[in-house]
Amino acid sequence: MEHRKIGFIGGGVMAEVIIKGIIEKKLITPADIWLYDIDTLRTNYLKQQYKINIAIGNQELVQEVEMVILAVKPQVVAKVLQEISGEAWIGKQLTSIVA
């Protein structure tokens, strides 16, 4: 299996379900999963529960991973995409689970 790092922008219920499944199926180790969410209580919970990495912001997350899963509310998508635009995306994938 190819070694890849995955990042989640947004740490809600859907992101947690995917993270849990990835770890349980041993598709990727927790050390290869990154997350950023504006809710620090939520990110602290997810870090403690799943032993994943927490980024200090969206830009750091994009720099650390090869694939980003966008898991935010629809009303903040444009803002997040503006924050993470630029050269950091060369050779990376973006997947959205936004409703």
C-alpha cells in the first residue's frame, strides 16, 4: 500500500466517522491523519480519541498531507478554499463531503 497522509478540514461527525473507519480498517495509521477545525474542544477530543495530528491552521494542514478531505459547513466553503489556494496544491488531491 502506498504511504499517504490525509488531512481533514472540519472535524464534525462525518469527518469523525471517516477517521474512525480508516483507523479501524488499518488503511492509514493515526500518525498519517491530520485535522484542522476552528473548534479547539472538538479537535482536542479527536486528538485524544484517535491519536491523530492537529494542524494549527488550514494552510499547515495542506502542506502536511497529500489528500485533503473538505468536511465543513457549506456556508464556509468559499472562505476555506480561499485560505488554502496557491502552490501548496501541486500534486495533491481534494475531496469534498460538503452537503
